[in-house]
Amino acid sequence: MIHGPSDSTAQDKPRGNGFLARASHWAVVRVVVLALVLIVALIASKLATNPLIPPAPSPLHHPLLLVGNLLSSGLLLALYALTVRWLERRSAAELDPRRGAPLLLAGAGIGAAMMASVYLILWILGRASFGPGTGLDGLGGGLAVAFAAAVLEELLLRAVLFRILEEAGGTTIAVAVSAVVFGLLHAFNPGATPISTAAIAIEAGVLLALAYALTHNLWLAIGIHMSWNFTEGSLFGAAVSGGAPTHSLVRASLSGPQLLTGGAFGPEASVVSVVVSLAASAVLGALILRRGGWRPRTLRLSLG
């Protein structure tokens, strides 16, 4: 069951009156500090774990890759929560695992159903065919990679950028800005084009922002993001934002104009994916409006 927004801005203890205490109220300071903490932690975790993971086809590659990605994700989540506690003087309710567990499962189902719908439409249009892939081999590692990527990007784009922008400027501004930034972050991926960048911003940037706005809990967006990528790459064998998977349950082949197939970037750049995602976004947006959760436009440089 998806619940309404929680109060993630409640203060746990009073602040001091010094410059640092005042600066921690500023929206731009919160975005910069939280983003820097996450990026530095990611780099440090990769430097520490990557040398320990032997390259494929070593039998230890996939198990150690899975462990490494899970440890990296756990580190990022823990550091985010600790930084929020220090910087904003509150607990990170947006990571609440009690609400988050069912939301993660719901998001996983939504993401898988959406990508399956994309392939179903392409198959009906005669643009998709399916053959055997590598089977179950490597699927655990693929899921861990998808989870780790979703955790990192959702922390940066939704828990940090969207959340703080929504508090400072309202939901409309937060959706628009975070979606554009999300699209631009994928503009330099292999196979990227202006069309793929716009598609990512419209389909995923908007959808995932609305998933957070509906619940004010990050796990629904993580579930959608993780499952979309896992289904696209590890189940159907397609390029995920330009990155081709090495293992997949089946191997789907797409043919036809790039507008329909997404070209080298993958089906995320397909107009079919955009339409499917916009339909899901419309549902989430309607739920937010129905519950009165769409925050009006404002301008607050200093937050509570």
C-alpha cells in the first residue's frame, strides 16, 4: 500500500546560532554538502572494492561484484542518513525501511511491468523478436548492479536535489529541474543523442520525481528504477542507457527506425518508452493531486 507524504522536516533537536548553523539552513548548502558526501563515498568505495573483484570469467567475479555493490549501496544510504542528521538535525524519514519495504516491492513490480509493456508494444508492431540468452547465469550480479545504480541516482537526484528543491520552490519546479538534470547526466553515455537525453528526462526524470513526491519515501523510486534497468538489461538483453549487458535471460532484438527502437542507447530512447512512462506519470500525478500533496510554487532560500 502506498501511503501519503510523511513529515521529513521535523527537527530532532534545536540548532545553535553560529554561522555554520545558519548556513545549514540554506538550500544550496544542503544540496552541495549532501552531493559531495555521496560522490566522495562512492569514489572511495569503488577504489577499495574494485581491486578485490577478479575479472570475468572468474567464478568469483559475479559473487564479489554482488557483494561489492551491496556494500557500496549500504555505505551511501548510511552516510546520507548520518549527514542529514548532522546537517538538518532530523532523522532521514525518507529512508524509513518499515514503509520502504512494501514500497520497494511495489516499485519493482511497476518498473518490470512498464519495461515488459514497452517490449510487448514493440513486438505487436513487429519491431521485437526474442531468442535465447545466457540463462540464469549472472542475473544476481545484474540485479545488484541495477540496485546500486538506482540507490546512487535516487539519493542524488530525488533524496537530495528533488527533496530540497520541492521544499524551497514547490513540486512543479522540483520536478522540472530534477528531470532536466537527470537527462543531462545521461547525455554523455555511449550511444546518447539529443533525443535520448530528452527521453530520459521526460520518462524517467519526471516519473521518478513523482514517485518520490507521492510517498516522500525513496524506496518506491528505487524499486521502479532498479527493476526498469534490470528488466531492460538482464532480462531482455538490451543496452541500458547505452551500456550493453554481458548476461541476460533472453536476447531481444529490435529492428526499425531509431525513434521506435532507441538505437544504440537502448529502448529507453524509444518513443514507446516515453509514452508508457508518461502514462504511469499521469497516474502518479493524479494521486498526488487527489491527496493534496502537490506543493505550491514558492521561493525559500533558507529552509527549516
